[in-house]
Amino acid sequence: MKLPVSARALAAAGMATTMLLAGGAVADAASTPRRAAAAPDIPLAGVKAHLSQLQSIATANGGNRAHGRAGYKASLDYVKAKLDAAGYTTTVQQFTASGRTGYNLIADWPGGDANQVVMAGSHLDSVSSGPGINDNASGSAAVLEAALAVSRAQYKPTKHLRFAWWGAEELGLVGSRYYVNRLATGDRSRISAYLNFDMIGSPNAGYFVYDDDPAIEKTFKEYFSGIGVPTEIETEGDGRSDHAPFKSAGVPVGGLFTGASRAKTAAQVAKWGGTAGQAFDRCYHSSCDTTANINDTALDRNSDALAYAVWELSD
């Protein structure tokens, strides 16, 4: 999926164009300071490979990756190993919920202004009734592949980049709330954006953008406009995912969503295709939420939109 052409991409390409300056002077664009390179295309095959691994982990551990179960810890270990090998500084944060031990995984990319932190995150746990591939291996895999793309590009953003995988979201945002509540006030204020990705490959997909922060919302809409995909404001999961603790703490938040148990309308089918009167995800919180329960086009577009926002907001 190609990213929309932007001024950033043109500047990064270093095109030898000219600009008319005030007073009529002409300057060579190549002599002006360049902004960071445009975000790379996120390979769908890479994201789906992570989904397959998370499905295999669930299958080998009682059919789920739920909080406090062996499948969750194995999922965390899989993601952590990828990040460690890619040069991230990883931290595992431990907490207790419902009498079981849970874990958050935080990964920091070296460099960037520590007083301006851009975070992208997703919850890694599933419900106990299924493997949780759309909800939410889809978000977790896309965030992981975007983090690996940062490493492959050896990206040097102006701001500091941090990625996160939350535990026990399905029990009421426990992991993300634990993380936010233990941040010092100064550390909270240093987070300039938190981007959340929870269910981004729904089989009867819609394209929903959080409207919590205007600048972040505009960034995501810019991406989708560039590829000719209309969006709607996300309302079904408003306040029900891991962005909520950050928002409550005063952190600017945004994110993407492709729909859960609500039915797609005829008007939405006219915009996006799919089936009217059917849930965006008929396997929501069910045993059939497997690797067969993914819309590849939606997963590809949202993964690329994720990367676009990370690059734009961290420059």
C-alpha cells in the first residue's frame, strides 16, 4: 500500500526544485533543511506472519492468549524477542489482576527528545473464549511490524519513540491504567501523543478514526484521504480501549478501529463495501476469532496508516 505523496516525501527525496522566496529571490530546494524520510510501506506479509505466530501460541495454550494464562506470557515473549533483536530497550512491567499476574511490554527506540515522546500501543491479551486474532492480535502485530520498520530504516526521529503492548485490557484496561497511574506527573506531560490500535482487521471492515485530539485525527484522515478511503468518527469503542487512561491523564490520544459487534449500515456499505446488517466482526469475543477472521485490505491500510502517523508525529 503506497503512502500518499506529501511535502515530507518530496523533501526527503531531495528533489532539485526551486522555490520563490520573499522579494523574488530563487532558492534551490535541495539546499534547504530536509525533513525526515517518509514512512515506509508496512509489509502485510510481515504483519500476517505475526498473526500466524500468535494463533499458533493460542492453539498450543488452550485456545486463547488471555490474562494470566500461558498463552499471554508466550505472546509477550514472542514480541519481546523480536524487539530485543531489533535494538529496542524493552521493559516488562508486572501487575496483578483477578488474582493472576499480568504484564505490559514497553519498548523504547534509542534517541529522540525524551521531553517529547510519541507512543503507539495495543492490547496483547485475548478473551478466554478464543485466540483473539482480530481482537487484538491485529493491532499488536501492526504495532510490532511498525516498530521493526523503524529499526530497519534506522529512523532518527526528532521525538522519542515508544511502543507498548498492554495486558488485561479485556478485564477493564487494567494494564494500560497501571502504566499511566505509575507515571510521574512530569513523565505524563512528556508524552506528546498516544496512538491506540484495537481491532484493525475486522472482516466486514469500516474505517473509523478517533476524534479525541484534532491534530492526531487530522494526521490519520490525511493518510486515508490520500488513498481515497473515506472515514467516520469512531464511537463504538469510545473510552473502552487503552487510550482512555492516557486521555484521562491529559495526554493527547488518537487511534484507528475497524468495528466490532455493531452492524454495518447500507450507507457504510456504499462507502466501504461489505455486507449491510452484518456485524463488522461476527467473531467478536468468540472462538472463531482466528486468522481466518481478518480482512487483509483493512489490515494493510491500517498498518500503513499507523506507520504514517508515527513518522509524521515524531518528526
